[in-house]
Amino acid sequence: MKTIVRRTILLVPLSLFGVCMAVVVCVPPSGAGRSFFRRWPRAVDGARVVPLSRPGHEERMNEPLATSLTAAAADVAGRVLALEQPQVVLFGHSIGATVAFEAARLLADDAVDVELVVSARQGPQCAGIAGELTHQTDAELLATVQSWGAHALDQSVQDMLIPLLRADFELSASYSWDGVRVSAPVTALSYIDDVVVDAAAVRRWSAATSASHTHLTLPGGHFAASDPTHSLIAVLRDAVSRLRSGQPRV
């Protein structure tokens, strides 16, 4: 039985203002919260951008961490439903892509029209490298993440980040796709200089949807989505446009 946790933390239903528009909901990578998207515009072609933090991260730091990736997805789905909007672009980066994928599957039961955009993440049938990272020391883990392009952090931030990284990598390592495809169209994004996930692994998302699939390669490294290029904004704009037009992607 599927369970969706409905939360309203920091979310205001747009229906209160008598409007109905698409929203772009953003799910961050391992260790990160909504501030990962702080350089994003507040809206894409009039569609409100709603960055989320998962339990235990940033403004939700006092909440218990999710114990499974599917639990994290149920939390995201509940927060999407709290927006009370029927058209949603779900954007997930790195582990956030798999969380968004599972959330999109849950939202299919709630008559929400979803376009899924997955960024810098291997298809759900691929194991990835999270299992290897769970065995690294704190120093090794930080060095690994910084080798991906993350900025150097002071000690106090490192002390907060390491437990979150470990928890998120554990979620990723323990996740196993059940083979049920999402009914939403999927746009899968790889990045030219990404040293974590190669384009071949990102293309594997084609097997995870019963709708259309597109793979695009954008400039930048693994964390490029934190400072969106015109190319990334164009991807989101196209997804918003398809939702509004009601036209399926061919």
C-alpha cells in the first residue's frame, strides 16, 4: 500500500490566490537542501520555482532523516500535493533525480500532470557509486565530493555536512528499483564535464518511462545545475510549455 506524507511546511497553495499555473519543483542532491537552487530564477516563463529541502536538511534540520529513498519520495509527493497545482515539472539533481522519479510515480495516483527532468543521475536500474562512498572515512568522503567540483567548506559546515552526505549515500546505496516505469515524460540531462555520471548511464532513463524520453548533454560539471545555464533554463521552459499546451512530446 502506498503512503504519501502530506506536508505544508513553507508552502503556500497557489489556489488560495485563485490561480492555476504550472510549478517547477526542485529536489536537491546528496547533503544539500533548497539553497542548492539559490541562484535559480524565481519563475520560469511564469511558472513558480519551488525548491525543496528533504527532512533533516537545512530549514528542516530538526526533522528525522528519511530512512529510505521511497520515504523521501513520499515526502516530496506530499509537498507537491500541498501546492494544489495540477501541472508540475519535477526537477531532481543527482540523488534528487531518483527521489523525484519515485515521487512522480506516486503522483500518478493523484491526477497530477508531471514532466520529469532528471539531472546528473544514472538510470534507476544502475547501481552508481554510492555503495563505495559509504565505506570512506570523513576525510576521504569530503575529498571525493570536492573532486566532483564542490566548493571547499569551513570546519563547522563540514561537521554538519558529513552526516547528511552519509545518510543520503546510504539511501542511494540501499535503493532498488522495482521495474515499474513512470508514466510521465522524462528529460534526462548529462553534463560534458561530469566526472561522476557519464552520458551512457544517464541515457538508461529511457527504460524507466512508459512515455517519451529525451536525453540532452549540457555544459558544465556534476554540480552545474546549482548555477543554471541558458541551456538548462530552456529545458525547463520547454517542459512548462508542454504542460500548458497539453500536447504530448513526440
